[in-house]
Amino acid sequence: MLQVNFIRNNKERVLAGLKKRNAKEDLLQAIESILQLDDDRKRLKTELDEANAERNRFSAEIGALMKQGKKEEAEQSRSQVAGLKERTAAIEEELKSTEEQLTEQLYLIPNIPHESVPVGITPEDNEIYRPGPDPLPELGDTALPHWEIAAKYKVFDLELGVKLTGAGFPVYRGKGAKLERALINFFLDEAAAAGYEEIIPPLMVNEDSARGTGQLPDKEAQMYHVTLDNLYLIPTAEVPVTNIYRDQILDASELPIKMTAYTPCFRREAGSYGAHVRGLNRVHQFDKIEIVQIAHPDQSYEILMQMLEHVAGLLNKLGLPFRILRLCGGDMGFTSALTFDFEVWSAAQKRWLEVSSVSNFETYQSNRMKMRFREGKDKDIQLVHTLNGSALALARIVASILENNQSPEGVVIPEVLRKYTGFDLLN
């Protein structure tokens, strides 16, 4: 979340950023409410400090008066202490309530977009940062969509997933399962070669973890909630991995910290109908390799570009045609300051499929998580910047490989995957 002092010192920038996000008027008005609550908090804190100081003074007087035999004056001081005790209790209660209201209001404010974020409302307003190939690959009218290829070669089974669980839970079989595992191993090996430490995190997190990365209170409807234990199935490995350093103070020499994780991901995304969500285009459980960096604020945007090139390198090695978009203010995630999306061209569906988002959150997540670092001779404490990216989300990568690499003999496996699959043709 945003820091109150940042809002106070950059009020016009904050309001302009919210307008770039197409925020509603009530959200803009919440900025004034936040500043007023912060003023009230400061006033109450001052009153509490003064009342406690006065209470301590009277308490110190009691002993001295008793030693002097001035019992009546000592009783008067005790009476003053009792009154001040009630007063401080009332102030503490009001202060607690004010701080809770302030925190609730701050949770409602999204991150402020980076200056490079384009103005816009819908995905159609996103900026093409790096265009795809020209001309786009064509397979002809006989090309099959990936769900028909999957049925033909028994790659995955959506109907069986419905039987076992429900819609949106695919079951990979045979060579399809090996292709999925090959992609996981390839992406993890590439991340390790780039210096990322591999993490195997829990697949469920508590409220503090979900709140730390911004899933709560913004995305409850998209998360699967284990109500009995009050735990949440992770929508991405970003949540547990970034929270590893929650409530910690790092040394500047430790930065950047680079981590990667493979996990299944669970999302209760609202379903719709049509070819654009058929097959693996939209599922509720999918595998993904995530890369996360905890960075020095002076280096985070250079690191963002490095992460961008890492993901581009994966797609180049797979031989998949792709483009990169810079998301507009209205299409960005709640916690992001700047996001790039990677889209792979589906030659069979003749449409772009999103396969990765790479984002810089600046201090938005680290402020929630109290994730800081020390630097300099005086060891000043500052908030780190957090970044993450999908490297990559597998469901649509599998869909893209099936569609773009189809041939009369079967699906040609990208060369970089063959040492993992043990076969070069899926048929």
C-alpha cells in the first residue's frame, strides 16, 4: 500500500495516478479522508504522550509526598493519576480505532502508475512495446485448435477433469503429461542458470501473506478459500515466495534477491462461453514458474528490463511468435506500478494469448509486508522494491506449442524440450 507521507507529499501526483487508472470519484475522495485520519492519528498520539507524561509526573509525586507525610496531597495526586488513567485508556481506544480506519482506507488505494504507463481504459488501449513477427505465421484453413489436437493425440482431457473436480481442471495424460513436465524442468533450469534460487513453497497461505502481496482485500472473489482453516490456495507462487522476507530488514549488500518457484496455481476466475475460453485458454488450475526479485529502489527498473529479456529468451528458445504490451492505466493490476504482458500468437485460433505478466510493484507490496533494507554509514532503513513475472504460465504455452507446431505427422516438439520429453514428435 502507499505510505501516508508519500500521499501527503505527492498529493497531486497520487490523484493524477488514480485518474490514469480511471478511479471513481469516491476513491479520489478517499485521499482526503486518509489525510484527515492521519491528522487525527497524530493529534491523538500527541494527546496520549502528554497524558502519559502528566500521569508519570503525578505518580512520581505520590512517593515523595508520602515520605514527607503529606497524605492528603498524595491522595489528591492518586486521584489525578486515576483520572488520567481513564483518559489515556479512552485516547488509546480512539487512537486504535483511527489507525484501523486509516489502514482500511489505505488498502483501498491502488498503486500509482509509473510515468511511462499509457493512458487508457480497456486492453485495446494497451501499448505495443515490442511487436510480433510480420507477417504473422499462417497455418491455413485446415489448422486445428489445440483442444482438437489434444483430443486427437490424448494430450489432456477436460471431460475427465469435470468428472474428477469440475470445469476448468484439465487432466494431462501420456505424452501430454511429459510435455507439461518438460516445460516445468526447462523453465526452472533456465531460471537457475540466470541466478534464481529455486523455492518449493506451500500451496496455501494465510491472510497475512495474501494481504502482503495485495490479493486481499482486492481479489477475494478470485481465490479459493479453505474456510475451516482460513487459508487460501495460491493464485500464483508470487504470494508465498515474496512473503519469505516479510517483516525482515535486509542489508543493501544482499540485494537483489532472486527466487523462482514452480507451483500449481488456482484461480476462481468468472467463466464465460465461446472459443476464446475453450480448451486451455482459461482454466482454474494451471502450472506456472514464477520469478521474483527483491531489489534496491535505484535498480528496480533496470532489473525489470532484465526480467523482460529473460521471458523473451524463453519464448525465442521455444520458437513461439510473441509480442510484448505495456499495459495502460485502466488494465493494470491493483498493486503494480508498471506491467508488461507477453502474448503468443495462436495461428490456429488467429488470436493472441497472454502467457506472462512482468511487473514492478515498487514499494507497494514491501510497505504492506514491512520488508526493508539498511544502507549507508548511518544504516538508514528504506523499503525495498519487489518485482515478479511469469516465466512462464504453462497452460497457454502448451496450447501455443500444439497449435503452432502441428504437422500432418503430429506436433513437433521444440528442440530445447526434447532432452526433457524423450521424444521429438507428439502423435
